[in-house]
Amino acid sequence: MAQYTFLLPDVGEGIHEGQLVEWLASAGDTIKEDQPLVRIETDKAVVELPSPVSGKITQLKGEPGEIIHVGDPIAFFEIEGAAPAPSHHHDAPAAQAAPAAPAPQAAAPAAPAHTATLAATPAKRPQDVLATPHTRALARQMGVDITRLQGTGRAGRITDEDIQAAASGQIAAPAPQAAAPVHQQVADQAAQAHTARTPVAAAPPAAANVEVTVHGPVERVPQTFLRRKIAEQMVLSRQQLVHVTHIEEADVTELFKHYDESKKALAKRDIKLTPLPYFIKATIACLKEFPIFNASYDAQKGEILFKKYYNIGIAVDTPEGLVVPVIKDADRKDIVTIAQEIRDLAKRARERTLKIDEMRGGSYTITNIGPVGGVFATPIINYPELAILGLHKIEDRPAVVDGEICVRKRMYLSTSFDHQLIDGADAARFMRTLAEMLAEPAYLFTRF
Amino acid sequence: MVVGNLNASEGCDALVIGAGPGGYVCAIRLAQLGKDVILVDARASLGGVCLNEGCIPSKALIHAAETFEHLQHADSMGIVLEGTARIDMPKLKSWKDSVVKRLTGGVATMEKMNGVRVMQGTARFLGPNQVELMQDGRPIMIDFEQAVIATGTTAIELPFMPFDGEFVIGSREALDLEEVPEKLVVIGGGYIGLELGTAYKKLGADVTVVEMMDQLLGGSLEPEINSLLNKRCKQLGIQVLLQHKAISAKPGKLGEVVVEDKDGKQKTLPANKVLVAVGRRPNTSKLDLATVGLQADAQGFIQVDIERRTAVPHIFAIGDITEQPMLAHKAYREAKVAAEVIAGHPAAYDVRVVPAVMFTDPEIASAGMTEAQAREAGYNVQIGVFPLKASGRAMTLGAPEGLTKVVVDMDSQRLLGVHIAGPQAGELIGEGTLALELDAFIDDIGHTIHAHPTLSEAVLEAAEIALGTCAHFASPKR
Ligand SMILES: Cc1cc2nc3c(=O)[nH]c(=O)nc-3n(C[C@H](O)[C@H](O)[C@H](O)COP(=O)(O)OP(=O)(O)OC[C@H]3O[C@@H](n4cnc5c(N)ncnc54)[C@H](O)[C@@H]3O)c2cc1C
């Protein structure tokens, strides 16, 4: 006899918490491997988790209605023989994950020896779900498995908003990603950050326990899912990090001379250019020089995770709220490629048709608030990242150059950083380097 | 190009085999999506069965027959014909042919405009990325990265009375007759047999329809519509022999067909022509599918997934060869899906309803579940049936026979099915199809204004009957 502990596995699509709906077996029951054990509702779907082992259930943890997190022990078994390694969400059975469509394949190998067969059709097909053709197509576009959603519309109809909510569940909090272990641990840690079991009814963490009184006519508008996720992420960041903001000023007169020329050269070739990619390139050069700014912190192990990849999140302002698509491996892309990617991602962010994968995996975030206005700001860090860069308005300002007052293109740069791991002097050095690079294209371009 | 290969050879990104509604649309869409496409078909004119020997020519013939019939009954509206109306079959045929030619020519133009290379010949697979196209006994090799099989179907032959093109004919020959046969026996009471049988009856033939089952049209009809159809067949003078099967034929200028009822009692039917319309079989046996690792099922269908991808990932199949129903508009949708998937876009054949229209008399159309299917599926079913007798528009058309029926889930109020019999049923089903695909509730239809006086009001009325708010017809209390 051996003991086996079942930890709540990652139920797919990077979800790290769910609500216990019901137990499908009781303590004392003898259960077979793959027999249904528990139903869990996530913000995407209700999933049935099968028992990972055959054996006798000694204890079940959690009541229906409770929120449980990925990695929480939820069931204890007595099993025959030696104990297998306890389940862990990295390799746990994927809860009835819908089979992914095979990717298009250019060519098959030479004459096959046997007859190929099709995978069995899943029990529930997209057309069995209550949703219009438009909504079904939207789900495909956004990489959401519509058969796993529960609709909020009349008679359970799935709406466009349901699809967008399912897709944007990950906007604020990046989720575990199989291919990037470092990143994954960090995200796990994000999930651990609120280990206390909170009852579901308690709305966003931001909600204070204060009654809201009204003294005149009001219109009540329910909070959108995206807004709730943004709120959760902001509170989490504020709870976990000690925010300090440092401001620097940069002279970008020379950079813009170069930019204007490049823009003209590219326009002749029908290629559009914006200044943002230059800032991304300069930032990456600085991140390489000051790696702590591209790091995260694993509180459980007490280790700092220096990320060796440069996936730059770009904060995009959309009518529904802030969305942060990510430019993957921006260090390996040229200015034109980055410009094109930003244009495409921002457009789709506003249309809310980004795929989940396009919004996660960031290592550092830039918010380009300048074009909207203001002098400078104190941005909130996209946790579990440790710092964020704000780009502010670029305008002609008087400056002293070689003892003369003249008109220069200048801008403020802000960085919020986590003072637990980064000191003010580090931030000052980081920002000074960045300002120098932006001021001297001849220096900057040597670091591309 | 393979050096040293004596055969001519071609290459493309995507090869489409068969230029019917599935293939010709798929080729155009693939080209629109930037693929280099070759479209091949054994016949010289594009459009497959649908344009050349199916939907289009049959509907031309049916329309002509209907017009002829209307003329004969126009006197009640005060239209007096001096002398008698007469059918000139060769002229009718050349009008029908001109319609077909216009449409097939149009398809050829569209392919050309989109840069699709069209080649005539019969294709078979030589390997996973190559087919051989036989052109007048001369092979051409075509290499492809991805292929779409859209080879359609052929009429099934009865072994004991094979097609001879003269006495025993299929639907293709039935659309090309030089004269109206005096006596026509139709074997098979499916939609193809019944549509053509009705048309020839209206053109003046003596028509007998022989059907093995105990109902016409495969027993798929709503009972209300089935009885309307039977009544109308009787009225037109079409003899319907249910639960009878053909057992032999004796060809001749005036030949005969022997049929047998379920008790084995035989009957001899004199006939100038026998139209055998007992179903269609997928054209998959001559493709050498085994060389790519594919196998058709026992009936010849190729299994596909929701993206219309076969078990071999770079080969797709669409149209009549994938699954029932064998209808052109299903092929159109599958064509778009396959093309988009091949071009790397997310797409799926995830339609909920495929409408079906039978150009019989009355015209019959349906979308979604029948009442019986809905009950079977466990829904708490509510129906609304509106007879065209109560439709002002139907009366002004002189066509008060028909009905509209909606099937509704009482618990959720969702629309589950729409069934229509009567003039323009095929046009009217569009509303039902859209409503079903958009997941409409019955009040979505009931609260939508339908223009007056039109037949489309009959769909509204049926919805209102289901809702209990109809003002134009006193339905039996529910
Ligand atoms: C009398 C009649 C009436 C009909 N009426 C209607 C109607 O009203 N509405 C409706 O929706 N449907 C109707 N249909 C059905 C409709 O015609 C089919 O559903 C439709 O044509 C199917 O399209 P497809 O692309 O699958 O194949 P098809 O139209 O059958 O085309 C397949 C093509 O592939 C070619 N081909 C086959 N094998 C090879 C090969 N090895 N190499 C090269 N080419 C090959 C054939 O020559 C053919 O042109 C009717 C059919 C008939 C017979």
C-alpha cells in the first residue's frame, strides 16, 4: 500500500484556478484510473477531471463552491504497490482537452505502407454549441475551443463576449507555457500568490468591503470580464512588488533625424515605419546590460530568474481596456519587422481577436503613453515582471547645447521598478544608459 | 519537372480533382488565397453534375413543364388561349442547353480570371504527391503539395436492368430526351425520380413511379407534407406504386417493366422509357486511393474531419463524396472550408443545417429537425402549422395548396426546424435556414415584420401559431 496525493492539474489554456462544482466520488470509494472524480469550473468551461490512479479515496479536500488553485492537493488515495510520483500540473492528464487540429502539412512521406485512419470525432462538435456562425468563426480565430465554453446568453447561447472573455482570461496574468520553463515557474508563482481560498462570490480583489451609497440617479453597468482581469492583475502587482518610479529625460533630436530619413526611404518601398521599434531596440540593449530589469522572482525558491529571452509586451489601449500583446524574441527581429508586428497586434487587440498565445510569455513591458498626452506617469509593473518602461510625449523644448539655448526634440522616460530587487541607483543607471542611446543614434545602432 | 521523364508533367501548390460545385469553387477560393492551383475534370465543360446534368438542367425542364401546366389552367383567371399550347421538345432542349452553356462558360471565365489552370482528363493517384491525368490516352503527371478530391457521384445502375441509353436511362439521359415519352416508368421515388417524373407528367407523359419504401422521398417528409404530396400526385394523375420493386425490363419501342409488391405479386408496366433513379455512388473507386494510404468506406465515401481533411493530412475531400446529403450547396461550403484550411486559415465545416429543396409539386423545402427527429432527441416539442389556404398571397397565385411548419423546443423557445410545401418553398426556406444557423428563438421570427402580401408571411404565421399569437388562422387548441 502506498499513499498518493492528487494535486489540481493545469486544466488547460493556462488556467490557474477554478471553482469546485461537485465531487463525482466520495471518500471511502474505490475508484479506477480515468473514472470521473471531480467537476471544476474555470472561467473558460466546466471540466471533468478523471482519477489519476486506481485505488481507495482516503480524503477529498474542498467543498463545492470553493476556489481551488493549480497545484493544490485535492484528493488523497491509498493505492496498490509503489507510489508513483505525485501528480504535478506539468505532466498531469489534460482534462478532456479537445484534440488540436493537425497543422497543415506540406507533403507526406513516400508511398505509405498502410491505410491512414481519422481520429474519432469529439463528442461535442462546434455546430452542436448554441452560437451563431460568426461566433463560431471568432472562436476559431482566437484559438478558443467553443465546445468547452458555457454561454451567458439566452438558453445558454454563447456570445462574442463569452469568446473574448475566454480568450482574454490570460491578458493580464501570463500563464504557464510548456515551452518556457523559466517563465512557467514564475507564472506558477503568480498563481501561488493568492493561495488563501477565497469564496467565489467576493468579486474583484480590489473591491473594498465598503458599501457604495448613491445620492442621485445612477446607471448600473456590470463590470466586464476584461476589466475584472485587469483589476486583479493590478492589485496582484501592487501587493507583490514595491513600486518606485524613476524619471529621466532624453534628447531624441538626432534619432528623429535618422528616423525621418528611414521613414522616407521605406515609404518609397511602401513600408510603414513608426518610432516605437527604435525604443524597443534601445530598451533591449539596456536590458542586456542590466539583466535584472528583464528578470522575475521565484519567492518559493528564493531565486531570481534572469530571462534569456526578450519578449516585449506592448500596452495597447482598447475601448474595453488595457491589453498587452507580446512581440516575441524582439531582440532577433529588425525594426521593420517589429513595426509590422506592432501594427498587426494593435489592430487585432482593438478588434479583440488576439490569440491567447499572443498575449502571454512577455519578459518586459513598454507602455507608450506619450501620443495620448501628459508629462510623465508612474506605470504599474506587469507582474511577475520586475520593471516597466513608460514613453512620454516627444516635443520641441528649449535646451542648452554647447552653452547655447536651442530647440530640441525631447521626452521624458519613466520606469517603475520593484525596489525589493532593484535599487534606485540601478534604475538611474539603466535609464541614463537608455537616454544616452536614444540621444546618440551612432551609439544606439552599434547595439542593434 | 523530372528530367528524363518522357511524360509531360506539371506541378502546383494545390490540385483539385473534379470541377463540380465542390471543385470549381475550391479552386477559385484557393487561387484567391494565393495558391497556385490546377483544376482537373474528365469532362470538357466545368460545373460537374450540377451544371451539366443535375440541378440546373433539371430545374430548367421542371420550370418549362410547370409553365406549360399553368397555361392549361389559366382560363380560370380569364386567360384564354386560342388553340392549344404545345410542347416543342427540341426547342425546349436547346433552351435548356443554352442555360447550361452560359453557366458552365461563366465558371470557366471565373477560373481563368482567378488564374486557375484548368486541365481536362481523368486523374488517378500515383503517389502521395502525384497524380496521373489521362488525356485521350496520353498521360500527364501532375505534382502537388496538397490535393482536394471532389469527384462527385454517378447514378447507380440496377444490375438486372443496366443503363442502355435508349430504353433504360438515368437522370442524365432523361434531361436530354428528343420527345416526351408516351409512357414513362420511374424506378425510385426519391427527389430526382419524383422531380423528373412530375415534369414529364406535366409535359404529357403517362408516369408511374415505383418505390420500394412505403413513402415517397425516403420517408423524410413531415406527415402533413407527405399527405399533400400524395394528394397532388393523384390529382396530377401520377401513378405511385409504393412498396414495389422493379425486377426486370424488356426493352423495346414499347417495352415493359416488371415490378413486384411486398407479397411477391407481380405487375407488368408498359413503358417507352424507364428512368432508373435509385441513388448515386461516390466516384472514388478509380482514384487508386490506396497509393496515398486512403481507403473509401463500403459505400465509396471518403471520411473527412471538420476541416474536410482526410486521414492523410495533405489530402482533402469535399462534396458528394464525403457524406450525405449530396447537395450542391453543401459542396460549396465544404469547398470554402477546405481552401481556407489549406491556405492556413482557421476554418471548419461546422454548419448546423443543410437545407434541402425538392422541386416536386408542391415544391418542398426543409431545414433543421423534423418534428419526429426533435421528439426523438428528447425535446419538449411545440409545432406551428400554417396552411396556405389562409394565405392571401397564395390565393392570388392560384396556389392555395401548401403549408409552413415550424418545430420549436418549448423549454428554451429555440427554433429547431422549418418545413415548407408550396410555391417558392425553396426560396422561403432561406429564412428558416438563416434563423436556425443564427440560433433564433421562435419570437425572433414571430416579432419580425414580414412584408404583405407575400408567401414569406406564412413562415411568420407558423411561428405565431407556435407562440399562440396568430390572428389569421384558428389553429386547433393545444
Ligand atoms: C438530376 C439531378 C438533380 C439534382 N438537383 C439538385 C438540386 O436541385 N439541388 C442540389 O443542391 N443538388 C442537386 N443535385 C445534386 C448535385 O448535382 C450534387 O450534389 C453536386 O453536383 C455535387 O457536387 P460535387 O462537386 O461533389 O461533384 P459533381 O458535381 O458530381 O462533380 C464531380 C466532377 O468530378 C469529375 N470527376 C470524377 N472523377 C474524376 C477523375 N478521376 N478525374 C477527373 N475528374 C473526375 C466528374 O467528371 C464531375 O464533373 C442533383 C443531381 C442530379 C443528378
